[in-house]
Amino acid sequence: MAAFDETIHQPTRLRIMAAVVTLDVGDEVDFTFLRDRLALSDGNLGSHLLKLEEARYVKVRKAFVGRKPRSFISATTKGRAAFEEHVARLMQIIDGAEAAPDDEDSGITRRSGQ
């Protein structure tokens, strides 16, 4: 099995990607909504978005709404594909764990009381 994509594998970035890939293609989410939904600070979300943007996994669009600057985030085609591949690799691990032999067949000995 190939190595995980470290850009997505990092837990906070995985959560960000999970949130934005659920949007329909072409839709975007407001920075503040995403920050609050994931319980992150502005700086924390901003730094992780920068990493994802550098990898071209997300697009950050800046605009003014009224007189206030706002940022909107969407998943790119590349980001959607990378996320799907990452999830597929995680599923391989889960499937492998479910197919693991019972303890009796695996050579694992469990000590009672532990």
C-alpha cells in the first residue's frame, strides 16, 4: 500500500477536507462558518487552509460583502480526488482489520486481567 498523503492525513486538514468535499461542485463555504463548525481559531484554520491551497486541494476566494472582507473556501477537482484516494486507503485498513483472524488463529495470547 502506498504512503498516505501527509497534506490530507494531518487531522485538522482531514477535517477541513471532509467538510468541503461534501459541498456540491462549485459551492463554497464561508471561512467563519467553517472555523466555528470545526472549533478552530482564525490562525489555525488559516494556516491549514494555506497548506491545502498550496497543494491545490482547496480554493480560497476573497471578496467584500458590504464593506467587510470575507473568505470563501471550496474543494478543487484535485482536492476531491486526493480526498477520495485517502478515504479509499483508510477503508483498506479497516477492511484488513475486519478480515484479521481471530485471536486463537493469530498467535496472540491474551493474559487474563489485562
